[in-house]
Amino acid sequence: MRKKASLTLEAALTLPFYMFFFMSLLCVIPMLGDMQKTDASLCRSASSIAVYAAAGTLSSKDTALAATVMADGYSAGMLKKDVPGLTASMLRSSVMKENGIVDLIADYRLTPALNFFKLPGISLCSRAYAHAWTGYDAEGTDDGDGSDERIVYITETGTVYHLSRSCSHLNLTILSIRNGTQDSYRNKSGERYSLCALCGPAPPTQSNIYITSEGSNYHSSLSCSALKRTIYEIPISEVGSRKACSRCGGTP
């Protein structure tokens, strides 16, 4: 009888902890999904805005402010579409203020969908970077002797050449995610992100780290050289042993 009473007492003591654990998961999992949707939405908005933002540099100094206001409105609209019910502030965003960077920052609050314990909303921040598209001349080059040779694009360490400057292998869209959530993300190949050997791990106090959809590493520093891709324009006759890019090599 004592043994049975002991088991009953243990069950009575541990069951509430199990229930609390599973109910907590039910509260948190939908919030994690909304965080990922928010990050993805900002990334898409940054890519779209970057295509048009550079045109503003040809007009007045006030264009950066106007571009930022329009970008904020566009990004907020996309967020409402992608994450219904989310209200985000884009006031800290900037467009074309420095080095042609589109910097989208969304401040928002999430409340557990199944708020069993009446928890208050949690303040969160999502951020996405993109470099403004400034255009290129894909018509070839005239070196003065009447020749007109196709211009192709290469990177410093790449083993292929690209016929299109807009090839996705050349364009890096940098996504800012919360430090510690990198295991929840996958690149375009479906692979997990691993630590970048160049910039190393982020300190525990750092809130954001950086990834790209084409890359395989997460980065603690936005200035990491692995996040910067220098693109060279060369005549196609100088590609050497480089092969054509499998993605854009067949484009005219």
C-alpha cells in the first residue's frame, strides 16, 4: 500500500510539470512560425526594393527620405499579406543612405496564439539587407579597333563565368536572423547553416546573425568578407579554364 501511495504521489507531482511543458510548446511554436514568415517577407521586400532604389540617386538629396518612406509602406503591406494580423513598425529602416544599402528593420510584438497563462506580448525585431541594383551594360565593349566582344562576369574565386549580371549566383541577399535560431533555417539546397570559419561565433549578447539563401554558413559580422562578392567584367575570350554557369550560361 505504501508503494502504491508513493507512485500516486509522484504522478501527482510530475504531471503538472509535463502539462506545463507541452502547453508551453503550444504557445511558442506558432510564434516561431510567424518569426520565420516575417524574416522571409522582409527578405523578399528588400530584394524587390533594391531593383528600383538606385534610380533615386540621380535626383535630389531628399530622395533617400522619400525612398525610405515608400519602402516602409511597401514592406509593411507585404508583412500584413504574408503574416496576417501582424502590426510592425518600419521607422528604423533606411534606403540608399549609405553605400546604396537597403536596410529594412521591422519592430513588432507577438502574443502566443494559445495564451493559456495570459503571457504579455514579446517585442521582436527582424532585419534584411540588400544592395541597390545599379545596372550594367551587357552589350559588349568597343576597344577602339572596331571589335565588339561579349562581356561576361566572374568572381575572384569562382570557377565559372556568367552571361547574366543578374544571375542569382552573383547576387547575395543578406538576411538578418536572431542569434541562436540558425538551426531553424535552410538554404536553397535544403541544407542547414554551419558556422563561418572567417568571422567565428557571435557573442551570446549579440542579437542578430546573418545568412544568405545561396550560402551554407551563418555569419556573426555583416562585414565578413564571405558576405562580399566582388564581380569582374571581362571579355569572354579571357575566361580561361572557367566553364559557363549552369544557371545563366544558356541565356543569350
